[in-house]
Amino acid sequence: MRDEEYSLGARISLERDCRSAPFAITCGIYGWMMHTRFFSSKYEAEMQYEGMKSALAMLLEVAQKTAEIDGGRQVLMAGVSKFVEMFP
């Protein structure tokens, strides 16, 4: 249904008619994580997609700003953990 790629190295997709559920959101930061969530309603999936999309963009921007310190690794590790907690 929707598929967006970030120039900073990530992608988020909203799919319909998945094997496990009517809707799924899959997102990933290349080389760091892949995370999938499943939903029974289109409304809930679309609302969660927008929240995840914003949080993913913010995480990538903060990691890029701190990249000169350690390549952004610490920010990404902490951010990925927080992201998965926010969007289980």
C-alpha cells in the first residue's frame, strides 16, 4: 500500500493481505534492524504507520548529527531499542 525509503538508509512499508494478518508494517535501518508489526484494521495500520515513520525519521536524523562521534552507533543502538519498545 505504501513504501518509503529514507536517504539516510532506512525503509518503511505498509502491506495489505499478509500471510499472518490483514495488514503489516515492516521497517528497517539498513545494517541495524528489521522490525515488523501486524494489524487487523486498515485504520490502525495507517495510524501506526505515520507514528513509526516519524519516529524512524527522527532516529535517523539524530544518528546522522552524532555520526562524527562514533559513526552514530551509540545513538542507533539506544534508538533502535527505544523504537521497538514504543512500537512492539
